[in-house]
Amino acid sequence: MQKIISIINIGYLKLSGKRNLWIYQINDPGLNIYEYMLDVKLFFLATDAWLLSNDELEESDIVIMDVKDISLKFLTKFNMSVAKKIAKYQQEVVPTRLKQVHIVNTPVVVDTIYGVMKPFLKKELTEMIYFHQPKSQTLYKYLDKEDLPEDYGGTRPKMEELNKSIVELLMKYRERLNEKLWVALDKKSKNKSNEEKSSTESSTFRSLGID
């Protein structure tokens, strides 16, 4: 995990109006270090650590994804089967209220990559995705500069600093994250015995696994 953490910054900010802002940034121009499966695991770990540290959820969540270093090489590292499961998890399981997704610093190849992933996404999600070209000002139509990190023309701390907080959160809950935190419940098993339910639930959870 140290390998993927060295090239990815994850930032979290609580905004006014009971909003959360999540920012994801890849810093690997040649994608020589980047590995998709490690990226996926980091996403799960960061999400779980945040959930463990928060008793209350905000009314809306906004995501910024900085894809400045994405190239067609990404497709050679991409795992479609895993991507389908992640999309299902993000859209149906994670207890967030997603309102906007902003893809910033988008190179031309992002259109191709998005075309590959779009079939996995619900229409409601695709309608809240916005693309922003490098050096454009369009992001400020949706977010005030004072709500953004310094990296994006804002007044909040740099992504490097925000990422340190996420890494500290991961270390704080390191032992808990090594446990089996979540179980997927099978609605059809409600009338089964406890032993049967346990077996069914474990099977269902494993079917959602990514390893």
C-alpha cells in the first residue's frame, strides 16, 4: 500500500451547507508505478476509515477527480470485472449522498476511458458528471475558490497536506481495517435459520470480493 500511497493524494474537506468534498489526485505521469488493484484497495481502505471515524453523514457529497496523468496506458492496467463491482458498490452500498462528480485536467484520452466505463454507471450518476479541461475556470461555476485546496486555485491547504490527514486516519484504524468490517445481507435469507443465514451472507459477501 505504501507504493500506491506514494503517487496518489486523497483529500477530504467539510464544506458549508452540510457538504463533503472528496478529491482524488494521481501523481504518476508515466503510470509506471500505478496499479489499478492497489488503487481499488486504497479506495476501500480510505472509505472504510472515514466511515469508522464519522457517526453522522452530511446531506451531500461532491467528488473531484484529477486525471492529469491519465493516458491510454491506463487501459492496460484496467480490470473491467473489478470496475463493475466497484461501480455497484459505489452506487448501491456506500452511505453517501453523491450530488456532483468533477473530472478535472482531462486529457483527450479520458473520453475513450469514460466510454469504456459508462455502461456500468447508472443514468443518474452520468448526469452528475462534469468534465473540466486543463487551466479552465469551469470548476468555479460549481465550487467557490475558498472551498478548494491551493492546488486548484483555492484557499484551503494543499493536497499534500490533506493527504497526510487521510494517511493518519488509515493508521489510526489500521487494526480495525484488517478485520472483516462489513457483511452483505441476502434479503431472501430472512426466514432461514441463523446457521443458514450466516452461510448465505458469507457467500454473498465473498461474491462481491475483488481479490
